[in-house]
Amino acid sequence: MQRIQSYWEEKYYFRDLDVVIIGAGIVGLSTGISLLEKNPGLKILILERSSIPYGASTRNAGFACFGSPTELLSELDQSSSDEVFELFARRYAGIQSLLSRTGNRKIGYEKLGGHEVLTADQEISTSQIDRLNHYINGATGISHYFKQRNELLTSFDLKGFTQCIYTLHEACLDPMLMLQALQQIYQQQGGRILYGVNLEDWEDQGSSVSLKIFGDYHFNTSDLVIATNGFAQEILPDIDVRAARNLVLLLRPQKGTPVRGCFHYHKGYVYFRHCDDKLLIGGGRHTDIENEYTSEMNINFQIQQYLLDFVTKHILHDQTFELVSQWPGILGLGSARKPIIQKISGHVVVAVRLSGIGIAIGTLVGSEAAELVLNNPQKTHG
Ligand SMILES: Cc1cc2nc3c(=O)[nH]c(=O)nc-3n(C[C@H](O)[C@H](O)[C@H](O)COP(=O)(O)OP(=O)(O)OC[C@H]3O[C@@H](n4cnc5c(N)ncnc54)[C@H](O)[C@@H]3O)c2cc1C
């Protein structure tokens, strides 16, 4: 749809822009905040195509987590210990950076610990736990990170599992409060945002980047940052990022939820937590993996049934429950479990492929993207 701007609108939003950021998820907002922290005079505009951001940042399960034992052991089968625990340390440091920016209370951060629950055929040995703890200690300085605490299975009235591995370092948070807090910080620093505006086209013209929105409205910015994660291929068709869908269910148990804190199952493919007085469960992508490589915001009923069966068998085995709400969210995955933070032309930076760990690493990814913009030798602003 074409829109004719008034002089005032044009001057406020679209003239003399230093940086335009595409996507108002955790990465887009964190990039904006980092840019303004380092260079308060910049004129920055974030464009978000949805009235409420429609990526993963407000649609995830709200876990501040760093890797469960079976997830880390499976990563060790595919990558070196240096790579695996560098990423672990980055996830841990990312949450600390997020908290130092927003504070705990503003984002509903509740540090109730993380638990991996395992069935008899999945159990891991004490020496495997020791091995993980050794690497984690080397990467973060935290000792005895994982502890076997099988008695917690009884405390939380979980059935069908034989092993529980606990860490006190994981927490739950409220993703919408998190995004709201970041948006406030960004706007208090003078950052501007336009919701409901889709980036339709862009071109790096050498000295600036030309952008197209609203059907046929063109304007320029000195630098462009693309932070659209799972949707990156819509703008950059050749980028190594695949949209992957994840389903989340919210259930109201008749007698109340028996669990408190974060719970993981099977390499992180299934996760559950308390959510107010309800039970939240998500994942199950591994049960229909090829069909879940999509950015379509639909419910996969096969996965829904898998999750409901999981709840009946393991968590709410002695009570009825009601499905209160359910929603899909889109991850950005690729050939490596590492974000792409790079300059793709003189004035265009991409910060995408958050690999299902963007709540943990998003703050640092934003900071690194901001560094790339500010260290641009062709930079004309600032
Ligand atoms: C169900 C689920 C569970 C998760 N669990 C965890 C977890 O336990 N721990 C963890 O750390 N992470 C988790 N994640 C991942 C985390 O939520 C994401 O990695 C993170 O939110 C990605 O943030 P982002 O800012 O890169 O992208 P997004 O939040 O996806 O934001 C991208 C934005 O770009 C906008 N956009 C796209 N194209 C355009 C365009 N052309 N013009 C304008 N705007 C556009 C979209 O509308 C969207 O709002 C989970 C994700 C899901 C879905």
C-alpha cells in the first residue's frame, strides 16, 4: 500500500538516518541499544513488520538456559569441546548481560533452577556428568554445575523417568516483559521504532543504503542491520538460515501444576515449566522434523498430540487438564549452531541464525553487530 508522508513524519522518521535495523526482536533492539550506548548521537530507526513482533522473541518458552546434559553430550559428538563450551559460556554471559541491562524483576526472571529428566534407556553416567562439569568449570569458572538429584522426580511427582540432573543456574523469564523492557531502554535513549512496516527491498548504493517500504516509498540510511533471524531468507535468499517452527502449549491442570522451574527432556527437544498457575510445554520438533522446516504460523497437530501424550504420561498423570492456549514460534537454524554476524556489503550487517538460543545470546549478538557498524571504515556518521 502506498502512503504519502507529511513533512513532519518524513523529518522525524526518515531523514538523516545513521542506522536502520530490520526486526524488533531481542537482536534488533539489543543492536539499537548497544549502538546508542556507544554513540548516543546516532539517529536510529527500527522497522518491524508486525504490530507485535512476530518472530521468536515473544513466542519462546521463556527459558534462561545454557544447555542440558544430553544436549551438550550430543553437541560433543559433532563438535570439539572448545566449540561446545565456548557457546555454553556465551549463553551464560549473554544472560548476565541481559540482566545487567534490564534488571531481574522487570523481565520476570525467576531463578528456580533447571532439570533434565531422563528415562531408563537415556540415563547418563556419573563420569559423563563429571566430564561436563569439568568443561563448564573451565569455560565459566562455575564448579559442580550439574548434580544428579533423582529425588526431585518424586518431589515434582514426575512419572516414567529414572534420572534427574539439576543445575541451580537456570531460570525462567517472561519474554514479553523482556522485549518491553528492551524497547523502553532503546526508546529512552532516543531510538525510534515503526511497527507494521515491512522492508520490501534494499540496495547498498556505495555511500548509503536505499530502502523501500509502504509499496513505493524510498529513503536512505548510512548503515543497515538485518536482524530478522528465521525470516532472513526472505530478504537474503542465499543465506544459510532455515526457518524452523516450534510449538508451545499452555495447559491449566485441574489441581495445579506440580513443577516449578525449567525442565528439559531428550537433548532439549522437549521443555516444560510452570507458568503462573499453569503448565507450559513446548518442542517435539524431532517427531516431525522435515515438516517443521517452515515459517508458516500453523499448529502441527501431530506434535500437539505428542506433547499432550507426554504431559498425560509424565507430568499430569493423576489429574485432568485443559488446553488454554497454543502458539507456534519460528527459529532460525542452519548448518552450524552459531549466529551469523557479518558485514555482507559496505554498509549492510546481518545478525541472524540464533539457533534456538537467542534469548541467551541475543544481547551479545546485538553488541557485536553494533561493533561491526561502528567500526565501519566507510562510516559517514558519528
Ligand atoms: C518455542 C521457542 C522456544 C525457544 N526457547 C529458547 C530458549 O529456551 N532459550 C533461548 O535462548 N532461546 C530460545 N528460543 C529462541 C529465541 O527465542 C530466538 O533465538 C530469539 O528470540 C531470536 O531473536 P531475533 O531478534 O534474532 O529474531 P526474532 O525474535 O525472530 O525477530 C525477528 C523479527 O523480524 C521481523 N521481520 C522479519 N522480516 C521483516 C521485514 N522484511 N521487515 C520488517 N520486519 C521483519 C519479524 O516480524 C520478527 O519480529 C526459542 C524460540 C522458540 C520459537
